[in-house]
Amino acid sequence: MNFKYTNIKRAIDLLCSFIAILLSGSIILISAFLVWLEDPSDSPFLKQQRIGLHENPFFLFKIRTMTSERLRDGRKLTDSERLLRTGRLFRKLSIDELPQLLNLIRGEMSFIGPRPMPVVYLPYFTPKERIRHQVRPGMSGLAQVNGRNFLSWEQKFAFDVKYVENISFSLDVVIFVKTLLRLAFPFDVGIRGENLSNTSLHEERKPWTPQN
């Protein structure tokens, strides 16, 4: 891993995140207001605990894209049924991820890096896959520009490890440009529960035995 670049990378992230917040602040506020109008039963913002650098947990910020309602007529709602109308659009354009700019400023995330996974999934990573936690998690990464929601867990984590092992400024630039292109022409944004790649990691890897 390129340790010299990782130090420069943090300075770049900090500068760019301040600029990005200034440019996108109004979008975040308007989007949050639209979520509140559609579903005023809960806060338009979410705070979720994720795995961070060196496997230290942190709280990731997002705009809420689902209703808080989980049951209807005694039946558990699917993710597709819980998805708000605004949420579908926000996910397609990745607007729901914009509050993570605050995570960048706080030093918990980077613009480019492996996407942070929920803390409850930590025991299910293999020793090889845990290499992904040697860098700050990112808003976009190598897996996100190579299939995103339609990759298997193994494929995603393989891309994450490949990124850590080959981290460089040029690779980050390539991923950043590809991310912008995918935001402009979204075509592989799925909804959790509607494709195999979003099967819960602990369900996919049962039975599980601890990894040394």
C-alpha cells in the first residue's frame, strides 16, 4: 500500500469536501425537506454505525430513503415496498449519500475507498477481505464503478482488496471520473432485496466459523 499517498489523500479529501459541501448544501437541505414532506413520521436524516479505518466503528450520515413503517396488516414490508418515491430518485442519483461529506470532514471517510459495511458484518469477513479496512472507507470505490449493486459479495470485496493493494492518485482519478459518468448515466442501481448481490452477508455465509 502507498502510505505516502494516503497522507496526501487526506489533505485532498479535506479540501474537496469543504468545497463540495458549499456546492451541495442547498441540495441536501431541499432533499431532506422533500423526504419530510413525503414521510414526516421520522427524521429525514439517518445515522448508521459502519466499519471504519482499522475496523474502528463510526456513524455514517445519509438522507433517509425509506419509510420507518416496517409492518402492514401483520406482514413485514420488503425494502421495495418501504422505499419512498423521493428515495428511489435519490438513490438513483446518489443524493442520499451527500451527507457523508460530513464524515469526510471528520476524517472518518474518503471520497474514494471501499464502501463502509455495517458493524454487524465484521465477523463474516475472511482475513484476506479484512485488508479493505486498512484504508478509510469511501463514498465511491472500485467495486461501485465495476458493477455496483449487481456484484456478488465476493466480487465486491475482491475489488476492495485490489484497490487497497494498488492505491494511487491515478487510480483515484480514474474511479472519480467513472463515478461521475455513472451518476450522469445511472444504469446499475438496484434496490436491496431485488437482486442477489444484496442478500444479507451473514445469511449468505452461514454456517459461519470464526476467522483467525
